[in-house]
Amino acid sequence: MITPPSSLRRSERARRATLQAALDLCTEKGYGRVTIEAIAARAGVSKKTIYRWWPSKGAVLLEAFTDALVDATPFVDTGDIAADLRTHVAGAVALLSVPPFGPAYAGILSELHHDDVLARALKDQLVDPRVEEAVARLRSAQDQGQIPPGANLPLAVEMLYGPVYYRHVLRKPVQDEETIATLVAHVLRALGA
Amino acid sequence: MITPPSSLRRSERARRATLQAALDLCTEKGYGRVTIEAIAARAGVSKKTIYRWWPSKGAVLLEAFTDALVDATPFVDTGDIAADLRTHVAGAVALLSVPPFGPAYAGILSELHHDDVLARALKDQLVDPRVEEAVARLRSAQDQGQIPPGANLPLAVEMLYGPVYYRHVLRKPVQDEETIATLVAHVLRALGA
Amino acid sequence: MITPPSSLRRSERARRATLQAALDLCTEKGYGRVTIEAIAARAGVSKKTIYRWWPSKGAVLLEAFTDALVDATPFVDTGDIAADLRTHVAGAVALLSVPPFGPAYAGILSELHHDDVLARALKDQLVDPRVEEAVARLRSAQDQGQIPPGANLPLAVEMLYGPVYYRHVLRKPVQDEETIATLVAHVLRALGA
Amino acid sequence: MITPPSSLRRSERARRATLQAALDLCTEKGYGRVTIEAIAARAGVSKKTIYRWWPSKGAVLLEAFTDALVDATPFVDTGDIAADLRTHVAGAVALLSVPPFGPAYAGILSELHHDDVLARALKDQLVDPRVEEAVARLRSAQDQGQIPPGANLPLAVEMLYGPVYYRHVLRKPVQDEETIATLVAHVLRALGA
DNA sequence: CGTTAAGCGAGACGGTACGTCGCGTCTTGCG
DNA sequence: CGCAAGACGCGACGTACCGTCTCGCTTAACG
């Protein structure tokens, strides 16, 4: 992902094996103990091949995480903005609750401050698109009169995701359904809904 | 900090030099490139001495960070809950905006998922006390009728801090004063104030 | 050389480019830093093509060296055995004194102990024929009465070439004309001439 | 050897284990298949430790070889120069005939052309001192009238050692006692003895 | 008021992983 | 089908830090 040099005759087998091995090792030993060396050995792939296609282990796991996330938390519009936000946040929370995705994502976040390439990739491939989707869903609710016209929608998204990130990085127990419902209700109320 | 063995004949010089060297290196190279080896060399201290008093580089930087944070963001009660929350969040945001504290804290957070000792220390020494203080301040406002009786105060704290952590770990530009004001207003409105 | 598989549709361009690139690299970086990879890149030839026609980089350079050596040190018979030996040894010494041939030959020698194929090729294509020629020339002198009948001619050849190899392998400065003359005189005297 | 940085608190155990492991591996797999990696593993020593004290595997084996050679081929003076030379050359030849010393020395020689440090070390520690000794023994014979006054003694040494090196690098079978005797006789006759 | 045990600097040590290089094999597509 | 291009599995390279371990030396506490 990030910056595939040519992709012309890349081995799909090697790619799949690498991503799977990375996730498996993340489950077994935790992100911090995953090494490129071990991924290569587990996947039956050479280190050179990994370095050819990914700049770091963070990039490998970001790709694996993204692949898994794509269809795990779709954005739907049932017409009920509160219900849809609950569904969406619950989906993200659920994904972060299970290995290897919770640890993997925490690990990726942990690299951001000393890996500009990874930070850029995360922003472009994961964060920005999803924020965009969330804002779009809120705007749709706004059009339907469920949210006042002048509401600060991006801030609302941060108020929704913020506590999720806060608890995830601080390793606090993940929110239950009821807390999520309360959170969504609070945010909507904060918007003046 | 964390677990000083005896402290009886501990060299204060070595302690100070270590913490300072750690912060300096964090400024110069970023948390990820700080190593115990480099801290020792910079501080003119032996690695053995560092390992005697701290279990990891994260612990060193947590102590340095805590020392610096203690008097940087006091909790005051002027009677105006909105103003007080703005002041408090602005203080935290300001601290996270400048090296070495922003990078240092991000680095510490990045270790939590594979360093239980550090996670515990952070929770006990930094996070819980400060959440406690914030909740206390909100309760005081509640007593004065500025916030409805049944409000979920801990969730409010998460809604305040959440976006700060969210932006910090994702390396988004830190909030300006106006955004902070809006955030505080939204949270208070969410509480029904 | 060594073992060309079929030669039916072999590209002469690729062969020449490979040998020339190998010699050039040998001059520029020294034998030890020549790699098949670099030869291929320099020659604009694929690695596969090199491996198709030569078993190792030593074999490539042996072929290049042999090609160059063929007409560089002819064996003549002027009737004066001392003069002819001087001419011959001086020719070999001169060739070993200049890049890329000196380094190339030293490099080839360095592979012999772990490359049986190359050792065999060197013996069959280079060493044995030349020793044969040298012995023949000595025998001719013997027939003319310049050397006693019972003399150990093969040992004489070794006493001639031995010091040349000795100095070449140990990287001692190559013999000058006078030393060569003395050497030849000593060897002839040793034979009882 | 070569250039020990400080030697202050060097582990003798690590040094011995390294040299022994290097020799053992040389016997088992041949010089070309000995790697620093394998020496370290075999010796129970870290690669760092090897690199701390030796610049290359050639240097390791040179030290091991030198240690072994020191007392294996002493230079004696029985008064009979021919006998002493025979003894001495036979000693060297014998040492080169058995693993790991033959292969080890061939391997060391093979590195000389692309390893200036090693070449220097070999010259200073091994070759020059031994040539010195040989010349000294010849000079002693000269003093006793066994060799004419004007004889070129250093050339004589090369004529003695030359064929040994010649056969060793070309992997020809090592000389037997009779050939050595003939060689010595020839060289002495060449000197005018 | 020594003595003595600690904390200390220095840095060697056995390890693990790094990211790179070159090997020799292979696959693909062009001429 | 030979060839260029170059991805691949493999394995060694030499380096960086890890956390542990002596070493002597200072230095403060207590006998």
C-alpha cells in the first residue's frame, strides 16, 4: 500500500501471507513483539520482499487492519441519525475490542509520532475518509431537520470518536452499548438536536 | 519514581542529569529515537544506574513529564465552570503543543499497550488524579446549580479530554482557543446546563 | 567456457559485454567487490544469461583472463635457454603487474579452495598447458646439451614460477628484470647447467 | 590481534572460544563457508564481541593460525644447513597439509587482495618474521663457510618457500620428503654451496 | 574517625532485530 | 527460444540497543 514501487509482477501469495502472518503474530505476542524478521519467517517470505513493498511493520499492519476494517463497519443511513451513529460507533468499538485489531491499531497509533510516512498513510487511507463519511451522514440528518443548520459537524465527529480513542490509548475498558447510546445522545444534544 | 528500591544513598545529580538528558534527546530526535544507551551517554551516567532506578525509558520520561506537569496546569475554581474548564483544557493543550512534552507524552502513550507497569504508573500517578479533580470541579458546579443533578460527569470529562487525545495521537493540529471554547460549550450543553 | 550448454543460439554480444564488464569492474573496485549482480547491470545483460553460460564469477573472469593471456606471453625458442626463460617469466610478471589482470588472477586463485569446478578449469586450461610448454622448452635445451640429462625439469619450472606466485599472492612488489635474471640463473645453476 | 582497542577487561574465555570455533568450522565446512554468524553461534559469543576484537573472519583465523604455527615450526641450528632447511620446510609443509591449517591459510591468502588490513597483519606478524629467521639461519651457515659470501639469501628464501606457496594455492599435492630434499639441495647449489 | 558497603562511571558481554546486499532460481513478456 | 528485466526465498552482513554483569572509585553511615 503506502507506496508500491511498480506492482507489475508482485506476488499476491507473498502479500497475503505477509499480512496474515503479521496479524497472527500480533494476536500471539502483541504488537510490540512483532518483528519483520518473525513476519518473514512465519509467512515463508523473505525480509527483502517485505521491505520491497512496505516501509515498516506499521505499514504492514495498517494495510492488514484497513483490509479488515473496510467491510466491518459500513456506514448506513436508516433515516434515524441517533441509531445510525450508535451502530457505527459500536462497530468501531467492537473491532477495537478484539485481537488482533485492537492491539494492532494501538500499535499503529504508537508509531505515528516517529514515522511520518505511516502517519500520512493512516490519515489518507483511514482517518480522513471515515471522518468524511461521518460528516456526510450528519449533514444528511441536518438536511432532514434532525440537526440545526449551523451545527459544527466536524467537532461533533471528534466528540464521538474522541472518547473512543481516549479509552483505547489509555487501555480503559471499552464502552458498552449503553454508554455508547448516552454518548451519542449527549453529542446530538450538544449540537442542539 | 514507579519503584525506587531504597533511595537512601541515591545520587540526586544522577537523577536530574538522567531526566534532563531524556527530555533533551526527546526534543532533538523524537521519543522513538531516544535510547537508554543515549540517555546514559548524554547524562554522563552509567546504564546500570538508570536500570537501578527506572524499569524502562518510558518510566524515565513519565517521571520527567510528571515533574514538569505538576505546576503547569492547576485546577482553579473561579465560580464560572465554563471559564474554568476552558482554562484547564487550554493548559493541557498548550503543554502538549511544545517539545519535549508533546512528543514525550505521545511516546509514553505508545508504550502502554506493551508495558503494564508503565500503564499502571500513568493511571495512578497522572490520569486518575486529574480525572478526579475534573469531576470534583464539575460536581462543585453541580452543587451550585450550573449543571443538572443527574448529569453523567465522568462521561463529560471523557468528552472534554477525548478530542484532545484524539487529535494528539493522530497528530492533528492542536485546538485553538475558539475551538476549545466551543468544545466546552458543547459539553456543558450536552450535560443539560 | 568451462561448460557451455549448447551455444546454438548464444548471443555473442551478451558474451562480450559480460566479459568486458567483469574486467572493468575488476579494475574499478577490485575482484572482491565484483558481483554477478553488478556485472549484469553494467553489461546490460540479465543475471539469468550469465548463469546460463558461466557457473560463477570466477569462471567469467577466468575466461576473460585467458582470452587476454593467450597472445600476451608466447613461448619462443631462440636457442638461448636463459634468455628465453627470462623473456617468458618477464612476460608473466608484466601481465600480473597491471589491472585488471593481476587482481583478476589473484581473485581466481582465491576461489580455488572452495570451487572445484574452477580449480579444474584453471588447471586444464591454463596451468598444465603452460607448465607443459615450459618443460618442453627446457627439454629442448637439455637436448642441446645446455642442461644435464638427469635434471628434474618439472621441479625447475616450480622453482621458476614459485617465487612469482609467492610474491603475487603475498602482494609483494613484483620482480624487476634484474631479479628475474638472477632467478633464472640460479635455477639453471641448480639444474647443474 | 591486529588492533585490539583497549584489552583492558577483555574476556579470555570469549577469545579462546572464538578462535577454536573458527578453526573447527574451517575443518568442517571449509574456509569459504565459515561465517562470523556461525563462529559466534558455535562459540556462544555475540557477533558484537567478535567485531569488537577482530575486523574480519580472516583476522580471526589469522590469529588462530599464528597461535598454532608459533610452536609448530621452530627454527633450529644443528650446524647442518641442508638438514635444518629440510626440517623447517617439512614442518611448514606438514602444517599446510592438515585441516584446519591448510584450508585456513589458503583462505587467509585469498582475502589479501581485497583486505589491506589483513595483508598488513599477515606480513607483520607472520611472513616477515619468518623470512627474517630463515635469512638469519642462512647467514649463520654463510659464516661457517657452507654458503659463499656473496649469495643472495633473500632470493634463496623465496626459492624455498615459492614452490610451497605455488603448490598450495594451486592445490597441487604437497611435496613429499624426497622432493623437499631435492628442492633444498637445488637451492643450496643455486647459491653456489 | 576510620571501615565498609552502597552507589557510581565505565564498558564488555550474550543476545535479538535491524535494514541491506548478493546469491542463484524463477517467471513474464518482447523480438 | 534466447534474452532483459526483475521479483522471489534465502542467508550473511555489520550495526544498534537491549538488559546483565563485573570492575575500580568515590562517598556517606555507622561502629
